[in-house]
Amino acid sequence: MSFQDPHHIRGTKRSKQMNAQGLTAFFRQIHERHPLDKITFVCIGTDRSTGDALGPLTGSELVLYGVPNVIGTLSSPCDAHNLESAIAEIPADHTVVAVDACLGHPGSVGSYLLSDEPLLPARSVGRMLPAVGHYSVAAVVNVNGPRPYSTLQMTSLYQVMSMAGQIASAAAEGFGLSGAEAEARFKLWPLA
């Protein structure tokens, strides 16, 4: 989980705030540059906090859509404790798309910050973790406040699940995954 904007790495703000419709175009652009089998999605977060579960929920849905390389699912979250070792295992020739939740301004809740830069996970809680991704999606799940842990615990599960589903379905559409996988994804529970 990061504060908005989690893409401030080189002193530039290169992320674009988008609604759900902008996600598909973002993933299509990535697909035009990189084949899906050479992309690894790193879905950051934990299943122990409602607001921070966006990453594992997204990762589980991506697996159900048939995305071949996903780190961070409900059954195997990628969080602050294992992030560094997880990204060390990614093949050097892979392009990384990082997905994480963030807190933002009241008018930005429900939107997505999309970037062709890495994001900085866990900065809002004072952790210094490595930047992740060649591309990144930060989903604004709730309003930034003085107590980010409490805010995340009180974040709407419906909001988080909806946003995770939108990211996964947009990625599937952007990468040309459709048909039976898309129809079958809601028939499988629990998620991967």
C-alpha cells in the first residue's frame, strides 16, 4: 500500500489518473510492446487487511484468466516480508507490471494511477522497499489520512474487490484473453 502518488521516483509525476475504461488501453499498449509470456505481474499486498488485499485479489483473478506469470495471490501473497525475494526470482528478460493499492484524495478514490515507471510500495507506513515494475497500476482504494493502517482496515471490501476485478478483466482484455476463461472465472471459488 502506498500514498498517492506512488510513482514519484525521479522527481517527476509520470502517472496518469484513469477510470476503469483507461485500464484496458493501458494494458493493450503494454501488450503491443511485450508478449504475455514475457510479462510478470507482481500483485503487492496482504490478505490480512481489507484495503491492502487489492494485490492478492487481482493476482488470483489474473491466474483464473490464464495469465502465466503472476506473483501475489490470495493463497500466496506478496507483501513487505517477501517482496524482495519474490522479485529476485523474476527472470531477467521479463517485463514487470506492478499492482498495488494506495490511499489518495477524496475525489480520486476508485480511480487508478497508471505509469510506465515502477511504484514504491509501503512508503506510507515508513518502509523502504525497492521500487517495483517497468509499468505499474496503483488503485486508490480509500482516502489518505493520519492513520493509514486504520484506514486500510476500514476500507470497503466491495470497493477493493470491484477494483481488483476491473484490473484483472482489463488486463485479460488488453492481452487478448477472453472466451471460456472469462466465463469460467466466477465459477471457481476460492480464488487461487
